[in-house]
Amino acid sequence: MANTIHVDVVSAEESIFSGEAAFVVLPGEAGELGIYPRHTPLITRIKPGVVRVLPPDASEPQTIFVAGGILEVQPKAVTVLADTAIRAHDLDEAKANEAIRRAEEARAKAQDKEEIASVEAELAALAAQLAAIRKLRKR
């Protein structure tokens, strides 16, 4: 099993994925990160986007949307602690569009800088989710 790395993707609500992978691609703050087995230890923030877990048997990758979080890499394990994590097949474009509409209404009503920043962070995560949905639909 030296050619695999254990991957756990966890949200505040549940464990989304746990298993072996040949390769993992994640949305790092400075760009996409590719993680192979025996990677140098690393802890970094990840931004909203898609995590792709490529299984050792080269079958279809597991695709998971994350709304930001923390990535911890050890030589034999990758852990993604996501604020929100949704399996690609569970993403719903209509629900995402509705959430964006509600967040834009909240931004229009926001009074202070903290409230505005919170709503804008939510909007950024929702926009990334919608982009992920559209990208996955093209495949």
C-alpha cells in the first residue's frame, strides 16, 4: 500500500469521505495543490472549491465541494477539515442559486462591516459551489 495515501474529508456535520487514494487535488489558497503518497508534512488553509480524490484503481475520482477549511498532510494521510463539504452528486444548482439570492438580499440589508464581511464570505463560498456544479455538469 506504499503507493496510496489515506484521505479523510470531514465537515462539521459528518465524515464525507474516508479511504485510500493514489492522488488528491485540492483548492489551496495560492492555487491548486496536488498531493501524492509520502508528501512532505503540511498544514494550510484551503479555499472554496472542489477536492478530487483519485482512487488507486484509476476508477472515477471522488469529487467533493468544500467551502474552505484546513488541510493537513502527513506522509501516509491527508485530512481535510472543511467548513462545509458536499459530495458532487449531492450538489443542487437550484438550491445554490436560491441561497445566493437570499445572501444578496442579506448583503443589501447588512448594517455593519462585520455583517457585510460575513455575508460576502458566504456569497464567495456559494459562488464557488455554483462554479463547481457547472464545471461538473460539463463532464
